[in-house]
Amino acid sequence: MGRHRRISRLPRTTLASRAALAAGALVPAIASVGSAHAATPQAAICTSDQPGLADKLSEDINSALDGSTATTAISLHDRTTNTTCTLDADRTFDSASTVKVTVLATLLWDAQKDDRALTQEEKDRATAMITKSDNDATTALWKQLGTDKINGFLRAAGMTNTVLDSEGHWGLTQITANDEEKLLDLVTHANPVLGEDSRGYILKLTSEVIPSQRWGTPAGAPDDAQVHVKNGWLERATNGWRVHSLGAFTGGDHDYTITVLSQDNATMDDGIANIEGIARAVHRDLNAPAPSAQP
């Protein structure tokens, strides 16, 4: 018998609100201007080769979203069970600090082309940018690379819906959950864009993010998983707080990535609580024992 692939749709509903979770982080200094995006309720779609998993994920993600007034986009992929879920995954959001993974990937991609190692200064800036979300280090690397190189990497990565801000604000790069999942896939698996050493360097730094910034998609991750994360947070005059989390989970037979982007959060803590509710549901379902095979 062939493997079963199940598709399940998830309606957006609202019931009870969740308590906010505290986290300490600095807001990037970026202009508070921009147009609003209207939140349009949509249905998430989950597919899986594991019988019953798509329905279970849909139900549990739906439950996690109950009561949230945020505009939320989700894209995830588990290679072990060939499972995917998406919700509004082509909606654009201000990137905030999640773009720092793209900056690092561009730096390494460009160095690969010249067959050179990173300088010590580049390594110091990259480490500060990822592990501490240092904005000055990001700005220095952004200016060093320039928009031509960053756009060149985006094209090579197939991140066709990611658009740089016309005035050069890196935190206002327009991103989508699906494009961020493409980036996470490049980081976690062999490909012609990022070599093994480059991928290993990104994974190393994203596994060393300081404790106060390890919220979001890592919530509920299994103890034997190697956790890689980069978060972003930014308040603007329109659409409230943007709170995003990119996560990759490897080791211990784990091989999955989760992207959750959100805006219209009243507070940063509300955004964190929203993401962590989704993450706990995903980790629980992806790591549950597979149903026993029927004779």
C-alpha cells in the first residue's frame, strides 16, 4: 500500500484570550511610518504522509489561535513525515530583526563566491547580530554588502516575495512566512546556494542566541532537539507590534522548521504568547508517537 497524504483546512476562530508571557529585548530604532495591512481571515492548510497528523495539527493550531486578535502567518515543514502547514503564508510583514538571518546568509554566500573566509571583524559582527540581535552590527554588515548583493542572494534563494525597503531600513524589509521557510530549508539541508560550512555557521550562531531572546518557536521543543532560533520584534504607528519567530529543530531524529510572523499585537508579550501557543501545539503533534499500524 502507498503512503497516505491528508489535507486539512483550518478555519480562523476567536474564543478566549491567552495570558501574555514576559521577555526582555530591545526594539530596533526604525521609523514608525507605513501603510496598514487589513487582516483577512483565511484557512490554514496542512498536509502529511502520516495518517491523521494533518487533521491533528489543524485542530491544535486552530485552538492555539483562538482568542488572538493578531494577524498571523504560519509556514512549517517536517521532513520526517513530509508534513507542511501554511496559514496566510504569502502575506507580507515588516521583517524586524528576522532579516538578520538573511544578512548573514548573504555575507556567507558572497564570501563563498570569492572563495574566502570571513574576516575577524565580520565574524564579530555576525555573532553579535545573531546571538544578541545587535542592530549596529547589522547596519554595518548591511552597508558593507549593499542592496545589489542582498538582492542577488534573494534571487539565488528563490525568495521572490522578499522586498528590501526603498529607503534602506533593513528592519522594514518585506517578508513572507513562505520565503522565510525557503531560507530555513537552505540553512538546514544541502543545496547549491549555501555550502556546508556556511550552513553550519548559521546553525551554530542561531543555536547560541542569548537566553532572553530564545522565546517563540522553541517553546515546547523536545529536550533532545537542537534548537536554532532568530526572533524579531518592532512596534510601529500602524498594525501595533510585529512579533516574529524563525525556528529550526534538528538532531535526535528531528528535522523540521517553523516560521510564525505576526502583527496587530497590542503588546510584545501578546505576540510572544501567540507564537508560543502555536509552537507548543506543533512540537507536541510532530513528536507524538505515530499511530500503530493496523494489520
